[in-house]
Amino acid sequence: MLWSMDSDLIFDGDVVIAGGGLAGLTLSLALHKAGLSVCLVDALPLESRTAPEFDGRASALAYTSWRMLETVGAAQHMDGKVQRIEDILIVDGRPYDGVKPGGPGRDQLHFDRREISPDDDGEPLGWMAENRWTRIALAKAAEEADMPVFAPERISHMGEGKAGRARLHLESGKAIDAQLVVACDGKFSRLREQAGIRTMGREYGQKGVVLNVAHELPHEGVAYEYFMPAGPFAILPLPGNRSSLVWTEKSAAADALKEMDDAHFQEALEARFGDFLGWVKPDSPRWTYPLGLQVSETFIGERLALVGDAARAIHPIAGQGFNLGVRDAAALAETIVEAKRAGLDLGAQASLQPYERWRKTDTAALSLGTDFFNTLFSNDHSSIRLARGVGLSVVDKIPFAREFFMRTAGGATGDLPALLRGERLSL
Amino acid sequence: MASAAAPEALSTPSIDPEEVAKFSAMAADWWDPDSKFAPLHKFNPARLTYIRDTLAAHLGRSGAEPLKGLKLLDIGCGGGLVSEPMARLGAEVTAVDAAEANIKTALVHAEECGLDIDYRHGTAEQLLDADGPEQFDVVLNLEVVEHVADPESFLRNCARMVKPGGMMIVGTINRTPRAFVTAIFGAEYVMGWLPRGTHQFDKLVKPGEVIAALEAEGLTPRSPVGVSYNPLKDRFFISGDAGVNYLMASAKAA
């Protein structure tokens, strides 16, 4: 146990961000660039999080998320590392009896970005990037902006600091004082747990097997989401003739896929992927991530705000985990900057409530939506199959519905924070 | 908002150690956005941002502490909901309130927040008598003028405390039929935001009456702005509609 009087105070400012993941980095950069005194703490050196072994996942970046990466100065470091998504094809994986190899079946939903931005170089539906490139770009932007980063430093606990401040005690014996602590420390957030904020949610008994593959033919910027009886199977385009796969199976099957030897995995991959892009072969290790839905009962506490997976973790079915984290970051950054401009206490409940109100609506809609989608599509009952086939075809025939879905996936619906409109914040 | 009888003389009350817990609890209530002070917390960001932006533009300042080094008076400070933000923006804040409980509450909370604010129990007129005119770069006169016996002489006395080149900002409720419907009937009887009887219609002050009083003291009032409510977002914003709540800045020639 550390006592505050023994602590070596290494920072005293407006906001301390606990956790240097994508959401934490994005938020601290936005606040730092707006002119607030902010620092970031992480248990690992920022560089180690950028190694390929650390996180193999690729994320879909909604175009609103991309705007935010541009605004905080990270997008410019991602040249050649991002792939534009020009089309999204949503396909019922079993339109006929049996898996149909070789590409999309009959009942499909086609989103074409030319419907919302017709120019050749218009804003695409989103971007695909491997998380580590996004992380490297954000870390570079943080360095360029001279943002204070304390890493590696492990957080011990949060307590009371000087008057009007919370104190973050570090295991090294050092301490940080700030009006507000933001927990960006992930799905198993310790700060959330220590604050006694409960979560609710459920596990699906499914896991996503994640890996990158190389293939013979170009993907032309098309993302495919096949809904299979065991769960969705997504092929998401990466730069070059490569794609990221999110292959959802019942947990036991997913574990088997992860542990399988290379020859057997190759066989399983070809059977599922088909040959519509020519030959296909793995281009990365395999990771598995359990699918689940977990939402915190509240997003704010005593001088505490939760952001990203600490606030809510959703299964990657819609590729929205990162985008939700970025939207949290954008909404909280705007809330904090407005409070700072008005001279308000950044950690006071009155200052934080707008953030919670703003984000809860979005979270409820998306969590319920993806939950519903997963139940609907991870189902092999013939009448549900027929219904969803009809549903996909109908939505595809109605331009307005398609456009709405695209804007929703792009994160452009609802009350959009300034950073997601590509606007800067300042004091 | 205080309507307690003024003390005989201006003072900074001392708080007995056994009183601290009581006033700390009252302060917690003032600052709880879900307490009976909820409407003030909803209202506060809009008017604070207006005050900040208006003063920063008038003085050509920006950044995290645009009011750095300015002497600012907050009249009718209540629990300090405006005084504290002004101190955080860099101002040297003096604040008066006629209700001793408010001053004690504000003192305890400022201490808890590590803010140095000169809280005095008394009235603006007593401060004028004690310290003389032209003491402050900024005088904030928010939600008070509708509670005083003689608004004209009160406003003129407040104006005399502004230094040349300084500014006074008045915030109050307009005397219009619409103000009666929303600010009195709506806020007190329908929404229950304020205790019934908080405001009396015939005591409300029109912008023209404020302008006349301040011009008589050599101030130049600007057009009033409105503070309007957006029920969809459940928040207040600065608007062009001064028909209910309004804010008005007036500069004194340098």
C-alpha cells in the first residue's frame, strides 16, 4: 500500500489517461492538441504494443473514425498501411443447402460507397488497417506533439489527491494528480472494478479466429461478411493482395482451428474461403477472441470516466469495437474541452454527465443491433434463413435503406462530435 | 438567488469546526447535478461559456486562463457555482451573498477544490461603501436584479464598482408574457425546477430598464443575448431570443 505523502508526484494537470490502447491514445492526443494538460500512463512501453505478435487484429475504421485520426495527426503516418473499403457485400452463407464456395450467393446486400460519395476519390465506406499500424501512427503523432507519456508504469490504484484532484498511484511509488482520470484500460478494466462499477453482459459461447491471409487475385476493396450457421465469417481487404479474416465458430471448433497443424488448417481455410480470389494461404499467426457483449452500468464515476472497451466491449461482428472507442474518445474530448472552456471542474459529475448521456444511446443501439444480428444469422433454422434471405434482398432494393445502413456503419448518424466531423477542438 | 436579510456589516464568516460537516454536506448538495440545484447545473455551462467568450474577446485574451490577474466580483454568488469557474479561468474572485449559509457553503467547497476566493457575507452596496468605486475589472450580476427592492439604484451602484475599461455582465429574466409562461409557470409549477414563488412577475426587469440604469453610469450596454432551452438535448444554449432568460454585457470606457 502506498501513502499519498510518500508519493513522488510526477504530473499534476487536467486529465490522466490510463491505458495506451487505440482509444486512450486517440483521446489523449485530442485533449493535448486542444491545449489541455494531459498525460498518458501505460504498463507497457508504447513501442512493444506495436509488435506484430501483440495484436494481430485488423479493424474497420469508419470514415468518421478516419477523420478523427486525421484531426489528431495520426492518419498522415498510415500511408500505404490502409485499404479503402469501396463495397461491402453481406451474404447469407447458406442460401442453398450447403456452403457455396467461390463467392457470394444469391441473397446478398450490396453497399457501394459511390452512393454516398460519387467521386472517384470520394470518401470510402471505411478503411481497413491492422491495429498495430494505427497504434504506431498514433504513437508517432504523440511523439511529434510532445505529449507526456509515462510507460512502462503500472497503475496501483486511484485515490484522493490534492484539493480538487484525484491521485493515480503507480506501483513504482510515483503518483499523478489530475482533475479527471479516464480509464481506457480495456475490457477487464481494473479502475472500473476498483470504483465498484458493475458490468452486465453475456458470452456467446463463440470465438472469433483472427488471421491475415494472402490471396492470388486483387480484392478490389470489397469487404465480405458471410453469415454462417456457426457465426459470421468476414473477409476484410488489406493493402495488396491480402485480407483479414474474422472466422467465428463455436468455442470448441475455434480452439481446434487455432491449434490445428498448418496442412489441416490450409484445408479448412480453402473449404471456407472458396477460390473466388484464386489461391489463398495464411499470412500471420492465428489468434482467437471470445465473442461477448459487456456493458458497464454507468460510464462515469467519482472523478472517473470509462472509455472504449472499459465502458463496453462488443463482439467484433460488425467491426465496430474500435469505432465505438473512437466515438467515446471524440465525445469525451468535446465534453472535457467545453467544461475546461467554462472553467468547470473536469471531474465533477455535472461536467461528465453530458458524456454519459451522449454515449449511452449509441451503445444501446449498437449493442442491441449486433446482438440481434448475431442471433439472427448464427441460426440455421430454415424459416429464419428464408426470412433473412428476403430481408437482405429487400434492403438491397431500397436505396434509402442502403444509404442509411452505410451512414450508420460509417458512424455518421446521431449527434456527431466535432472531431468526427473532422473539426478541431481548442480552448 | 438569495433573498435572506442582509447583515448589518460586510464580513467573512468564520466556520466553527463542528459546522464544517454540515456546510460540506450542503456544498455536496449544491454541486450534485441530480439535486434540487439540477436546473442551475444545466443552465451554468451556457452562461459560463458566454461570460468567458465575451470577456476574452473584450480583453483580447485566450488560452486556459483568459481571466488571469483580473479582479472579478460575483454578486449573489450562492454556493459559488460561478465564482469557482471564474477562479479556474484565472480571475481573482471576490464574491458576496446576503445569505450567510450560502457564503459558508461556498467557503467550504472552494477549500475542498483548492481554490482561493474572497467570499464575503453582505450586499454589493456594503462592498461599495467599504472599498469604494472602480475596484473590479469585471462585475457579474447574475440572477440577482429580479430579487432586489430597487433594481435601478442597485444596478447603478454595481456599475460604479467597474473599473474604466472593465465590463459588467447582467443575467436575469425578461418581463414578457412568454417569460411568465416558461420561467415562472413552467419552471416553478410544471417542471418543478424552482421552488414556487422564486420569481414574481412584476419584479422582473426588462433589458431596456437595465440599459437605462447602466447608461446613466457611463456604461455602454450591448444587445442582450438569450439563454434558451433545447428539450431534445436537455441543455441550454446562447440564442438570439432574449424574450425569457437573457445576458447582457456592458463595457465602461477606458
